[in-house]
Amino acid sequence: MLPTSTLVIHYTGSVNQAAAINRLPFELFAMVFPAIPETDLLTRPLDLVALVCRHWRAVALAHPEWWGEMKIGPTTPPHVVKKWLERSKDAPLRLTLLDPRDEDFILAEEETAATLPEYLHANVRALRDHAHRMEHFELSGHSLKPTADILSALSGAAAPRLQSLQVEPVKDRWTLAPQTLLDTFFTTRVFQGHTQGIRKLAIAYVRFPLAPYSNLRELRLAHQRNLASGDLLSLLV
């Protein structure tokens, strides 16, 4: 007699093979996974479907471009991000670093130290090593200090394939922020100055020099203070 665990595994495998969806051609079946909505940052649909059975896992792992689309929160473990990067192979990366926590909670615990929280710091370091694959980079929901630290950490990384950049921190006490902190955004050489390929730029609350972004097709500026006409005219030169 087979051990109970063996019987369970064999039975489950038989059920999965008999499921109607598993009889779809591979190409059609592969169209299902990208349509699964993400409900939160704690459970990524791709991670879940890859655990259903060997067939589903094979489909998921056969598409590196799916793994290249990442939403990374402040509590996303570094080993998970490392796994996603490995599974994305050489596919372009479309990255979103966001902090979806309640805004009042963010303001109450606003960082005063120069270092990032442990998970975020480790993840930014990992992403930096793959900056050459970045196609879209969004940094949203963090307060000013972590936003400045992340951009500074990535400033030395070349991202020649970057086409879309979005930097939209939450409105913390930015009006009272030290001028040196606000100047950080204006002087940071984002991604080693690889901005000529950027076609879409979105900025909120902070000010960037716009002249390096001369090939834009879409520009969104929100909550800008002291925006001079010369800043916009520099895009036309």
C-alpha cells in the first residue's frame, strides 16, 4: 500500500490533469494568467498559480515578461524580489515601488535617519543591479525622505532602456522640509543621466530639472511650487 501522502499527490495530479482549463492549447492557456487581477501586495497571482500544479507552473515560468512586472511594497521580502528578478531573466522590467499604508501613519513615523528601512534598502540594491533592464520605474506613496534616498541610491545606475519615470511622493510636510532636502531632487542625476530615452514623465510635489527630458511625449506635473516658464521652455530647445 502506498503512503497516504503519495496517494494524495497522485490524486491531486489526476484532478489537475482532468480540469477543462488544462486542456486548452498552451498559447490560449497562457492568455489567462496575465488577466488575473492583483488584489494586494502580499500575494501576487503569479506566485499562487505557479503552486497549483506542474502544468500551471510550467506556463508561468515560460513567460519571463510576466515576472518583469513588479509591485514592491515596504514589506515585500528581499528573497521574493530576488526570485522575481531571476524568473524575469532578461525581460524588460516595469517596476512600481509604492507605500500603500495610510497617509497619517506614514507621517507619524516619518524617517529622520538617512538610511532606508531594511527590506526597502535591500530591494533597491537588488534592483540597482538590474537597472539596465528597467523600462518603467514608478516611485509612489513614500514620504519625501525615503523618496530622496531611493533616487539617490539609484542615481549611479545606468538605465538606458528607461522609457517611463514616475516620482510622486505623498504630501508630507514638504512645505516645511529643509531646502537641502528639496534641492536633493533637483541635483540628483537620475539613473546616471540616462533620460533621453524617457517618453513619459510624471512628477508630484518635488521639482526636477526638465531640460534633460527633451524627448518627452507625455508630461504630468502636479503640486509644483515655483515652476518657472523657463523650466517648460527648456523642453522645447
